[in-house]
Amino acid sequence: MTLRSSISTPEGKRRYVRRLFATIADRYDFITGFLSYGQDRRWKRRLIALADIQPADRVLDLACGTGDLLFAAAATARQAVGLDITHRMLQLAKQRQRAEVVTGDMLALPFGAARFHVVTTGYGLRNVPDLPAALAEIHRVLAPGGRLLSLDFNRPENPIVRGAYLAYLSVVGSALGLALHGDPDTYRYIPESIRLYPGARGVAQLLERAGFAHVRAIPLLGGFMAIHTATKAPRSGSGP
Ligand SMILES: C[S@@+](CC[C@H](N)C(=O)[O-])C[C@H]1O[C@@H](n2cnc3c(N)ncnc32)[C@H](O)[C@@H]1O
């Protein structure tokens, strides 16, 4: 079965993603720095600045991986919790820094309603098999007035730019997968997942459909990446 057909159904994508991140966890930080030409740290700093986390805030970092956004949030917030489906990622995060982490699925968050003031996620939304369901869960666990911030790839709208971009990511990903894991498909997942992703504009529309207000998509790297920001509407009569 090809990579593309493996991730073409929600169940197939769920299975593929679980196996993939368990395989690459120990190389994840190196690969992320390499594939982003070192820009990943800058984008994450930008997301944290936009989050404007306050000392009284409770923050949930979804798909927290090895913990970059989680640790940055924890530096200010009253509480910062990281959630990830891959146990090995959380082990690596805890080796870096003491942290409150939970193994779990973004599609079924083990938290009560309105628990968090801020939800962050770095390269998380693109990996879920059911994006509207993930957004509904995020909306549920956010307090009224709470903010969501998500960093991820964009899917260029121009078909020529998109084709060239995905071809480039495929070539680089194949070479890297072969060199590091003996399997060219390992990092070809990135362009294949972008192909199936609705892109920055599509994600913004889904956020609005999920009930978020003040939805913004901030382009990064000339529009190849984006940070989304969105707010859960405050209860009428109360402040944000
Ligand atoms: C590309 S990594 C991002 C890690 C980290 N957020 C960062 O920015 O460096 C994607 C992460 O999403 C996690 N993941 C994938 N599907 C998930 C799901 N349904 N629920 C929670 N985490 C998930 C993977 O285990 C992986 O750690």
C-alpha cells in the first residue's frame, strides 16, 4: 500500500501517524531544525508572543512532542499541560525539563469543559484524522474568551507553487528518510499530509465553523507556513 493511500482514510491516517511519530521521536528535534532551516524556534517564539500568556493562565499544549511550546508556556503560566499521543515524545520532553504531560488523543481530550485559558499546538492540527472533531474538542476545553494558537504548514493555493513546493519537500524528505531510517517514505509524510490539509484559509473557515471568533491566519516564510489565532467567544455580559 502506498503512503498516500495509507493516510487517505481517517483510520488509516490514525494508524500511520501513531507508528510514524513513535519511529521518528528520537530524531524529531534534529529533523525539525533541519527541515525548517533553523526557523522553527523563531516561529515558536512568535506564537508564544502572540499567545500573550498571563501568570494566572492555564495552558494546554496539544501534540506537544518534545515540549518546545509547553516549556515556553510554562515559563509564565500558572499551569502548563502537554498532551501527545506518542509516549516516547513525552519521555523525551520529560528528559529535557520537568513537565506536566498526558498521553492522549486530541480527538478525545481528557479534560473538563472550559478548563484552559490558552491552547497551543505546533504542527498538531495537520496530523489529526478528523480536523473538525479536534477543533470541537479544543473549543470545549477552552474557557470563554480563551485563545487558540496553532503553528503549521500552509497548503499553497496556487497549483504551480503548490506542486513545486510539495515536490521539493518530497525530494528532501525521501533523501532524509533514507539516510536516517532506511525508508524514503518516513518524511514524505509531510508533503502527503499537506496535500490532504485544507491549508491556512481552509483551517480559518473550519475554526469559524467550530464557533471561534477573531480568527486570523498569520503567514510565515512567505506564506508557506502559518500561525492561526482564534478566540472562544466570551459569555455574553462578561469580559474577554
Ligand atoms: C510534528 S510533531 C510536533 C511536536 C511539537 N508540537 C513541536 O512543535 O515540535 C506532531 C506531534 O503530534 C502528535 N500527534 C499526532 N496525532 C496526535 C493526536 N491525535 N493527538 C495528540 N497528539 C498527536 C505526534 O505524536 C507528534 O508528537
